[in-house]
Amino acid sequence: MKVIFAGTPEFAATALQAICAAGFEVPLVLTQPDRPAGRGMQLHASAVKQFALQHQIPVAQPISLRLDGKYPDVAAEAHQLLHSTPHDVMVVAAYGLILPPSVLGIPRLGCLNIHGSLLPRWRGAAPIHRAIEHGDAETGITIMQMEAGLDTGPMLLKHSIRIADTDTTGSLHDTLAAMGGDMIVTALRQLEHGSLPATVQPETGITYAAKISKEEAALDFAGSATSLWRKIRAFNPFPGAHASFAGSNIKIWQADIVTSPAPSVTSAQPGQILAANAQEGIVVACGEGMLRLTELQKPGGKRLPAAEFLKGFPVTTGASFSCALK
């Protein structure tokens, strides 16, 4: 069976690697155009493009697939390429472009999507971040038959895993990427033999995972320790939770909720530092509860455990992090 693959970041590259390793022929890869990145803002190829080029797979990078959009000539060229490339099915994973009905109808067996949530919960762009941010107990992968709506298509395969208290978006991403690769191979093998039943998504339990903005990563210690702890984990590694201290924007990569024993917070204001030493770490009062900051990064510095961070960045008890930094 021949599979056209559409995807862009590492999550998608993991799936493409699994598809190729399973022996499926991939005659074409679609991915986003190269983007500037790094300090020099040099153009960088996506993880999917890099894998495809390493394995001599043809790559196309259209900026649009919509014939009625801003770039109809580009879209028409992409459509022609898809029509002229022999294939049976298209697999889509974190591609970044909307596939209009005119594209969804091209493959003989349709388009399959690898989605990083248990649909219909967390349809949309950032399902892994949002699951952690909102304190979900579990998440998973859904293999879905694509249709015109946003992640609304029938479900073909679904598998769940527990979200551990130590999970960040980074760690959960890697786990789900590997799971997605295994599941899409299973789905393709079943589809190849004509046995891949579909289940319509339920109307209840629908939520949307909006795209992450950098502004969201500013910590407001007036919130609860639990909500801040989830936010720090959700925004690790991108965009990185942060707050202001002594005029410096400090990234906060890891934290724990303080339970017992704990410093008194009877008269402390949100953001106030209750302890700052190698033994206790950096304990901060929140609107509800306390948070122990365990891994931090000063501007221009490295990510460090709290004890190491304190050696090069003095933090005093009684001082405060600024709240609601934007």
C-alpha cells in the first residue's frame, strides 16, 4: 500500500519513520515551508523534511492547499501533484495546513489523522499542553478518518495512557509520538486488509485545545499552587513558564506543590518568597497554597536546579516575584 504523508514537527517525523520501517511505500511527503529559527534566524527544514531527504523521499512544501484561498496557483500545483502521485491513502500528523475537501477526496482510502488526545476531548492545535494544564488524569492517541470539520471525523483506533505527576508536555509528547507511530502502522495494516471499522465521535465531552501563545506562559501567583504547577509542566519545553524577579525575567521549568511540613503563609502575599535555600529550594506563596520552584533559568543562563540557581542569582526570603507578567 502506498502512503502519502503530511506532517511537520518531530511528532510527525516519528510517525513517518514508523510507517517506513513497517515497509509501506511513501512516494511523497508534504510538509511546511522551511522557517527561520535560532539566533541567526537561518532557514531550517522541518523534522519531517529532514527525515524524508535522508531517505530519498520526494518532498513538497506548498504554502496553501486551498484552491479558493490566497494562493490558488500554488494550491492547484499541489493538487496536480497529489493526483499524479500514485497512492492509496494519506496520513496526516501535525501538518499545520488545513486540508480542504478537494484534497481529502483525492486518496482512494481517504486521509487518516494521528491526533494527540482522546477525541472528542481536545480537538485542535495543542492537545498535549491543554491536557496537562487542565489536570486531565489521562490522554492518548486517536487515529481518525479526516473530514472537513476540525478533528471531527470518525475514530478508527484509540488508546489511552495515564498522565503522571512528573509529566511535562515534552515527556508526554515523546510518549505519544511513539504511540502514534505504532498505532498508525496498525491502522494501515488493518486498512490494507479491509478491516478498520469507524466510530462516530460522541456529541458530549467536546473541548478545544487552542494554539499556545507566549503570553500565556506568564505566571500569576495569585492563582492556586495546583493551577500554577500544571501550567509550568504544560509549558515545558515551550514556551516556558516565567515570572519577574528583581527586574529579571526568570524561566521556571519545574516545581512541586508544597504540602507538609511547610512555611507559614498566614500573612504572605501571592508571589512572596517564603524560603530560599539549598535545603528547601525556593518556596513561593500563591493565592492558594505554596509552590516550590525546583528548576529555574536566569536570562542568558542555563536551566539549573534551585540549589545551583541560588549560587549565581541571590533570592531573599520576603522578596516577591511579580504577578501577571506579560
